[in-house]
Amino acid sequence: MRILLTGHRGQLGRTLMPLLASDHEVEGIDLPDQDITDRQAMQRLTDAFLPDLILNAAAMTNVDGCARNPDLAYRVNGMGVQNLALAAARTNAELMQISTNEVFDGQSTAPYREWGPRRPINAYGQSKLAGEWYAERLLSRFYIVRTAWLYADEGRNFPHRIIQLANERGALQVVTDEVSNPTYVVDLAEAIIQLIKTHAYGVYHLVNEGSASRLEFAKAVLTSSRRAEVPIAPIRSNAFQRASTPPAYTPLSNSAAAALGIRLRPWRDAVTAFVNAAGYLR
């Protein structure tokens, strides 16, 4: 299969690239060389490469940045997907769009299923919903893969920040009223590889099993990295001044992929694997 992977320098793209390349012909693109908001450039690229699948891991993921500049967020996360969907239609390719738990409003009392009503409450979620909308309406062969609280061995993400602050300050404050699925990028990438093989198009929730508050996530990171002695003070999210308002409760239920036999391991096991891979044991 010929796969065009957008955002190949991001934390998901970096993980996917070698896994895909072992079995497929893969072309990776990212800023500043290629920009998914440039429709003509995407058409030229796909006309030349003729992918069987466009896997869009490119996005504006800075949620506070999206709140400060919603027009840019929509241009990247919405119209960028429109450009890729049109290019996929033009070349008869499949599209896999990576989306987010933040398309939901956080008002549920149970994990969100794939078919649940989407009511994003912030600019990031709204822009990602726009991307889903374009994929659904412009194509018949598409996957929408929602994930949550993604972290990787490298880059800027929550567990790295927790360990950094624990080392620097010796004490932490972490919110208790945000709940979702901590998801290790290695597990997400492997699940995506499995899903691609099925050609079972639709909407999927690919997250590590189980949910946690930010506080529980932080405690697991510290315990796994042998820093359990670092004290953590629980606080509410309104204690922080932020441009964006995250939805409070957005665990995702893996119903559709599980029906295909695709499951990700429990989130605590994934945290332990991350700590070992990132070299945080001391």
C-alpha cells in the first residue's frame, strides 16, 4: 500500500513512520516543507504520489493557541482536512483522520461511544469537529480515529512535564476534575496499523483502556518512575488561568475497534512502559 503520512514529525507521526515503512511505501510530509492548508500543493502531491491511503496526523494541537487564534485552528484542523479529503477523492484514496476526545462536551456520566453526540466547547474541539465533518461528507472510504491525552517518549507532553516539575520543585499541584484516557503513542500507532488492514471504514476510539483524572495520571507517572515520595496537592481546574476551557469528563469507550479485536492495554501498564522507554527510572 502507498501511504501519504501528514504530520510525520509530530509525536504520532514519528512513531507511525517506521512501523508503516516496514510493510508499505510511505511518503511523510510536514511543515515547513508541505502545508495541508495549501489545497493546490496537496493536489499536486497526491497526483504525483497516488496514495492508497492518506493518514492525517497533522494538526494544530495547542488547545490554548487554538482559543487565541480560532481562525488558524479552523484553517488547519478543518480546511486542512477538507483539502486532504478532496485530494483523496481525486485519486481514489482512503483517508484516516486523527481526531480527539474534545469533540465532546464533557457533560456525560459514562464514557463516550463512537456514535455519541458531538458538542465541542472550545475552539480546538470545534476545529477538529470541522475536520470530521469534511471527512464524513466528502468521502465514503474514511476512518475517523479519536484518541485522548496522547503522550510519547519524546516531545512536550503531560508525563514529561510532571517528571520535570517533580525534579525541579519537589512538589506538585495537579487538577482532579479533568478525566479522560491517558494514551501511549506506541499503543495508538500499533492499533492504527491493525485498523488499516481491516478496511472497515468508520469512527473509532483508540485509547488505552480505563480512565483517570489528571491527578491519578500524575501519581502513576511518579510511582512508575520511582518518585512516589513527591507530594501532590489536588486542585480544581479553575485554579489555572487558561485561554481554553477543556471538557471535564471525556473518557472514550472503545466499542467499534474492540468488535474487530483491536484493543489497547490498560493505561497504567502503558505508563510503566513509557517510563522505561523514556529512561526515567533512576
